Amino acid sequence: MQSFEKWVQDIRREFHRNPELSFHEYGTQEIIMSVLEELGINCRKIADTGVIAEVRGRTPGPCIAIRSDIDALAAEESLTALNKEYISQNPGVMHACGHDGHMAIVLGVARLIKERRKDICGTVRFIFQPAEEVPPGGASRIIDEGGLEGVDAIIGLHVFGDVDIGVINIRPGPFMASSNRFKVKIFGKGGHHSIPDYCIDPIQVASEFISSLNPSISKKVCPLDYVLGFGTIHSGSQFNRVPDELELVGSFRTFDDMDTDAIEQTMSSILDSLMVSYSREGFDGVPSYELEVYRGYPVLFNDPLFTDTASKLLKTKFPIVNTHAKAIFGAEDFAYYLQEVPGMYAIIGTRNVEKGIVEGNHSASFDIDEDVLITGVELLYSVAVDFLKNSGAYLE
């Protein structure tokens, strides 16, 4: 009979061969439902391409949800010495962020819970969520369609290529950042470079905005608590002409909504000041600007009591558990679930230099040390079962 470890590994490789983009995970959905049905676990579709399943224990009790994301990235996978047997068969799409591993891990937990259901009091719900990679993401759809109804707590995890194999990182409170995008349009007065007095140059305005933004933000927000960058600038079509307008797009991330507000307010303040300094008599309506800030995934906030209780358990089972790991600027729509119910999100390392597994997430050569699969199964299974036995220790 095939070993449990090999069963989980084979499932991961099947997902890896057949990656699909956000909200197009129809084949992935079929695989998930097929595995669950073979295990005798009832399941249904949700959020178009997602799956919800449940295993009830021998007696009623609390309900804990376990979530896996299921989408892949738009990237052409590079052939390596490791992935020859399971490289992506979908050109231009690959599981470059480890969601194939997440699905295999959660299906492994589902199998164990099903096999041991007579020892369990309560319910475990399994959420296979589409579209984590593309805001607004699939978590909100899951919630809107009732995916958390009756759930008392939720847990999830992510494999990280820059964390060594065997390491588990957890943190109570803010653990992953909010993601926010901004777009600035600056309207000036175009004209020939030979007559600058008849022009208002939006490129010059934008250059002052860019150079002053981070120094101004750093006066209000600790530089360690945010990151901000500029992604695209579009303006002009002629080498010797001042353009009429400019569009600038960028993004920033924070660990606190108040910092997000402060950054947006700083942008507006700088732009207001620049409009005054570049204004000229006789130029009605210019310069002017439009600022739009699109707020993406919120800060991922691990429930402190739940996380502390789970951390104590995990320290008895795993050799390296960092219970106050550094918060990271990555963003995750798992944050939406944690706004609804208590729970915890963990990071587990998959980097293994000896095996040549050193690429970071989103690399075209990203791969995982498949030993991490059983670590992930054991982590989620242990916390879920302990919660069902002792939910009072996890919840206020």
C-alpha cells in the first residue's frame, strides 16, 4: 500500500503539473473534489472554482476551518534538475508560490481527520480558495458565500523559499502587511522646450513628488514599518515638447491602517503644495492632479491568544518554532478570514541548500523540499485536533 508521505507527494506533483490562474482553477477544482470523494468526504463548489468540505467527529463540538489557496502564477517554469518529472504542462503558468504544496498539505490533513474522526469531537472544515494571487482575491468571495458560517476559528500556512527547511515562523498580532496601490495623474500645460515660460511641466512636478515622498513619509511613519515604490511613469511623446499630463503608478505596504492613512494624507499634502509652487498667473486650471489610492489586502493579524496557545503546542512537536518571528511585507487575503474569526497563519521554510532548493517564491525556478509537506500536515493537524479538544484555551 502506498505510504501516506508518497500519497501527499504525488498529489502535490499532480497539482504542480496542472497549474491554473486565478478564478480559472476548474481543473484544479476537479482534482480536489476527486481526492475528497475518494476519501469519502462530502464537498461542494464555492466561489466558482473553490471547494468547501467538512468532516464531523463522533460528537458535536466547535468547528475549525483550514484553508488552502489554489491558484498559480503567470510565469513560464524553468526546467531544473529537480522538476523533470512534474514540470508545468500549462505553458506560461506555474505554481511558483507553493500553492500546490498547500493543497497537498490540506488534503493530507483531511485524510488524517477522516481516518481518525471517531477520536474527534467537533467539525473540521476545509476551504480550498481560488485567486489569492490577484486582488481583490477569493477570500472575500468565500466569506460572502457563507464559507465561514458556523466556524469558530481558522488556520492556514504558507511555504517560503527564503526560510530554511524545518523552521516554523509564527507571530501574534500583525504578521503580514497590507498591500495598497496608488495612481497619480498630473496635468500641466504643454508646449515647446524653447518657450518654457508658456509651459507647466508635469514631469518636473512628478520628479519633485517622487524625490520628496519617502523623506516626508518618514517624518510621520517609522521607516521600518512601511515600504513604498514607484512602478510606472507614462508621459510625453516628443523629445522637444513639454507634455500636457503624466501618470505615475506605485504601491506601498504597512502593518497598521493608521500608517496607511498617514501615507495617503502625505501624498495629498505634497501634491497640494506642488500645485501652488508651480502655478502661474494666466494659467487657469493648471497645474492640477488626481490621486487615487486602491487599498488591497488588509494587515494579516494573528489572534494573540490563539497564536500563543498554538505556539506552546507546536514547540513540543517541532525543533524550530519562532513564536515572535519578524513581520513581513508580503500580503495575504487570509487576512480577511482573521477579521471574521480568531485564528493563526504560519510560515514554514522549504529552503534546502544541500538539495539545491534555494529559489525564492515567484521565481521561475521555484521548487519546494517535499519534506515540508509532512511538516505542514503535522502542524495543521496538531493545532486543529488540539483546538477541538481544548477550544477554551484558544478563544476569549
